[in-house]
Amino acid sequence: MTIKAAVFASGAGSNFEAIMEANDLKCKISLLVCDKPGALVIDKAARYGIPTLVFNPKEYGSKSEYEEMIHRHLQHYGISWIFLAGYMRLIGDTLLNEYESKILNIHPSLLPFFPGKDAIGQAYDAGARETGVSIHYVDAGMDTGPVIAQESVMIEENDTKEKLKERIQKVEHQLYPTVINQVLSNKVR
Ligand code: GRF
């Protein structure tokens, strides 16, 4: 039976696109969930013909209220896995309980270093020599769940934040689909 997954994203959607373009992905991306009306990723989903749930969290009384709404959509589409790709929001108890150990996130640093927003800028401004990409299971904290895979990216002497971001994203686009496939084939515990 085909495994159905949803991508949650709020931004440009380059990781969403990389997942969509991956060869032999072991699941079908059946829904995009986006909390930012107007985000570029919405147009990308439309180009791939992927149904999109766009919502504004401010229109809900609480996280559990909008997560219950999201959950109804996930059920409707038969979603069993969630891949966060630039979804800038903590996942709450409602989805964590329904999708225990079934939510992955990609983060542009070698966790536990530089969690949270602007991880690339944080590493660059700290003068780190090395940063990278982490893929981890999602828990209630900010980028704190168990790490599944990491790949490092060196920060060169004449780097700019933009050049560093380009190299990090190149790694992200390879690593995320690869790790998704490993997790879905039970090659990771
Ligand atoms: C990526 O760098 C990802 O690691 C982080 O948010 C960024 C999303 O970029 N969580 P994009 O929208 O996939 O281009």
C-alpha cells in the first residue's frame, strides 16, 4: 500500500521541491500544509498538482484548535507521515500524539548547535568553522528531537551568508529525500 505523507512548509519551498523531484521516493506526497498565506511554496505545490491546506494560525483560538483542524485534513488524505521543511512553528500535543515518531524535520545546522531561527546566520556570526544540516525526529521542543542524520558543511574564510546558505541548501536537497527513504524502509531506528 502506498505510504502517504504531508509536507509542512512556510517559505520558499526549495526542500519541498527537492522531495517532489526525488527519484524513487518511497511515499506519495499527498498534501502541503502551509501556515503562511502567500508563501512561495504554495505556488510550487500547485505546479505539482498537490492539494494545499493554507491557514492563518491567528484565526484560531489556540494551537490545539488549528492542529485539530489540520488533523482532520491529514485523516481525509490518509496521511501517515509528516515532513517539516521550513515550517516555522512548534508542533503541539495534538499532532505529536497522533503522529508519534512519524514527524521529521530538517534544520540547517549540526544540532544541538544553533537551534531555532536563522541557524545559518547564527553559525556564521559566531565565527564557526563548520556547520551543516541535521534531520531529526520532532518532539515538543525547538529542534530538540533525536537526530537521525547529519552532514557537515565547512565555513570558508571568504564566505558570505548567502554563499554558505547556497551550499547548505544543496546538501539539504540531497539529504532529506535520502533520509526519508531510509526511515520509510526501517533502516533507521
Ligand atoms: C531550510 O533551510 C530548512 O532547513 C529550514 O528552513 C529552510 C526552508 O527552506 N528548516 P525552503 O523553504 O525549503 O527553501
